[in-house]
Amino acid sequence: MKKNLVKADCSGKNKTTIPLIPGNVANLSLAKNRIQRVDNGAFKYNSQLLYLDLSENDINLLNSKSFQGVSKLETLIMNKNNFSSTVSQSKVVFEPLVSLRYLDMKNNSNNCFAFNISFLTNLHTLKMDFVDGETYFGKEFEALRNLTNLDFSGYSGRCLIKVLTPGTFENFPYVQFLDLSKCRINVIHRGTFKHLRYLKFLDLSDNRCLKFTGCINITYDLQSTSIRVLRLNKIHQTFALNTELFKCHLQNLRETKITEIHLDSNRLQLVEQGALSMLPKTMKKLSIADNQFTYGEYIQDIFSVTVHEVNISYMGMSHYLKDKDEQCDAISSETPSCGREPHIYQPSIQEIKSVDPFKLIMMTNQNHFCSLIN
């Protein structure tokens, strides 16, 4: 009976195999052990199991009947293992998991996503690594009509996607929450997000090669979505020169119902006059913390912004030299420009470390001196 169901915590017990688990266990953690494989029938007596944590092991083999008997399982956490393209002997390994709603496969050493997850029609949240040349989202993903949360963030896993195209997420039409933070994205083509009509939350933070010019394609696509929260924190290099936000970066948001925009840590110094008027009336929160704002004509536009909360903390904050710049090596001729960005010299981290600050004045425009020593 349900009242007799128990929780079993077997984490950190130095186990190398999965032990026989009593049939009344509903919540089971085998995390932080030394398990290398999940044998056939490992959980065949655990029909009441709802939650299973196999994270932080060394699992390198799953069998076709590894999850036989756990048809009620709702949460499966398998991050930080040793999955590869040969981890499964059968593409039907997840077939018994008809009730699964949450699957975390992140931070594995070589995650070619070879599993067929089209059986997981109740899946709500998918967390996995996303690496160019290793990850492919085929037509089978279209069957996941309940999949609304996609987390590819490099903060908690491996994410390396240099270029996003209209085909990248075409088989995820029902996604509402998409986390692409710290994925080392260089270019986002127009149309990448356009078909995600239910998209409400988009996080592209810490993709430092995007810059504000990359925002134009993003905001253009968001007109066709249900966007409410947009996070564009740190999409500029930490030690680049200061930046300016132009009207063309925001104008496509006027017809959306967005409520939150986050532009923290972008070395923002100026805003083009009239740019803030491009924000829709539905705006409730604007976060522009850790920037370098100076006085300008845009100040008078602030009073026309109808937001309930503005975060302007940590202005002019210094940064550690250990926060290395991101290498940018993908160039697209399609990336639009406002036609206003000046061509300016950008010193490297090595130059900032080795050159006396006063000598740097001779290498760049004196007006940008403050941005160089921050």
C-alpha cells in the first residue's frame, strides 16, 4: 500500500553493483558509488519506484531490460557517468519508462545521444549535454508532445554549439523553457527560434561571442513566440571595450508580451536615445547589473519605462583576470548590424596582463581608458 512506501539512501556507500532493492521503495538514491553497469532486471521487483538517482557513478553499460519493471518511475537522474555511443546494447533501453517525466543525462564524458527516447511520451524535462558533431535531434523527438523544459546549459554539463540554425530545434515544437547558457555559441541564424511558438523562457547568458549584434536575429524570432523571460547576461567578453545598446537591438520586442529582460555583465556604457521606448508595456523587471553606465541623453528615457523592478547593482565592479575571454571562431555573413558599431581595437587578456595600463592608452582611444582598467 502507498502508506508503506519508503525512501532508501544508498549514496556514497562505495558500491560497485546495484543491490537487491525491497519492493516497497519509492525513492532510491545510488549516487556517488562506483557502479559501472545496470544489468537486465536490476529493478524488476521495484514496481513502486518513482524516483531513481544513479548520478556520479561510472556507468558505461545499459542493457535492453535494465529498467524492466519500473513503469511508474517519474524521475531518473543519471548525470556524471561515463556514457558513450556504445553505452546501450539496445535503443529500446528506455521503453519501459512510460511514466517518466524528468530525465537528467548531463555531464557525461562522451555523450553521443544514441538512446531512442520517443517512447517517453510523458517526458516533461530533459537535461542533457549538447556538443556539435555528437548530438542529433531526429524526427523521433516530435513525438514528445509533453516535453516543455530543455536544459543544455554548460554550467551543469557539456555544451559546445558554435552555430544555431532553423533546423537545430525544429523537432522540439512544444518547448516552453530553453536554457542555452554557457554553450560557446558564436552565431544564431534568423529562424532558429521562430517556430517555437510556446517558448516562454530563453537563457542565452555567458555566450560571450554573441554580442549585441547577435541579439537582432534572436529578438526577430521572439516575435513569433510566447516569450516572457529573456536572459542575455554576459554576452560580451569580460575585458572588451564598453558597449552601447541601440534601438535595433530591442525594437523587435515591442510586439511581444515579455515581462523580464536580463542584460547583466555586458559592459554597457550607453543606450541610444529612444531605445528604452522599444520595451513593451508588459515589462515588469529589467536587470542591468554589473555594467559601466555613464551619463547620456538616454537618462530622460528611463522615466518612460513602465517596469516594477530595476536591478542596477554592482556598477563599475572590477573583474578577475582569471575570467578568460571566450575564443570566437565562427563568422556568419548573415549576422545583422545596426550600422552603428565602431571598429575598435580590443586588447587580449595577455596584453592587459603584460602591458602597463598607461601604455595601453597609446594602443587605444583615450575615451575607453576606464573600460580597459576595469
